[in-house]
Amino acid sequence: TMCSAKANKIRSEIDAAVSDEDRARKQLIAMQVVMNQMQMKIRKYKLPSISQQYEADITKANQYMHTLDHLLNEKQLNMELLNSTLKEAIDFVYTLLDKVNQLVATVIMFENTVVFANRYRSTYSDIDSDLTRSELCFRNGEYQDALRIAIGTIEKIYPGNYEKMIKENAKSAA
């Protein structure tokens, strides 16, 4: 009876370890897919400037992937180290994904705002100069400033109606 109980305990520990290993492998693949999607988004929008922090974050995320792959390929798995590294990697990669999604959303909003404001560029010289200043900020990688200036430009023409007009303009463009 005691041997059977010990054998069952060992069997359940082995099953838990196998389950943790399978979960870690699936999470690693999922994070690799997320990393590829992030890099494709950045390339798709052809952003003129990406911060050095982004490059460092991508390198760190890739190091996490490499470390996890190495841990999973060891003959004797260190489940505690594997699980803690996996948790750190998941947190880091998904935080980076949120940052990239926010950046892309800012860029899309900026583009929609400039497309809308271009209608008034030839009519108002101050609109033209503000949009030019906004575009220069964009080219320098100052995406938040570029968006803020572009929104301020629209607000000069249509105070308080910015969001509604940009959404309608984006729908009509699509």
C-alpha cells in the first residue's frame, strides 16, 4: 500500500511536470508568434523612427525566447527555473505588445488626422504650417507630439468635433 501510494505520488509529479513542459512549449510558440506580429506591424506602418528602447526590448524578448528554448531542451528540466522564466517572459512580451499596439494606434490616428486636415491646407496658411510642423515631429519619431499638434490643428477649424469627424473620415476612406 505504501509503495503504491508513493508510486501514485511520483506519477502525479511526473504528470504535472509533463503538463508544465507542454504548457511552456505552447507558450513559447505563442510568444514567438506575438513577436513576429509585432515586428510585422512595425514594418507595415513603415515608421520613420523607432526608439532605441524598442530595439533593446526586442533584443531582451528574443533573449527570453532563446533562454526558454534552451531550458526546454535540457535533459533534466529545472521546472522551477522554467516556470519563473516563462512567467517573466510572458509578462515582458505582452507588455511590449501593448506598447507596440499603442504606438500603431497613435500612428493610425495621426495619419487619419492629417488626411482630414489636408483639405484645409491650401485654404489656411496657419493650418499648413501646423501640419508641416506635425509631420516633422512624426518623421523625428515624436509620434505623440505629432498627433497632439495635428489634433490642435483640427480643433482650430472645428472646436470640439475632432473625434466624430476623424472617425467619419476614416470610414469614408475605407
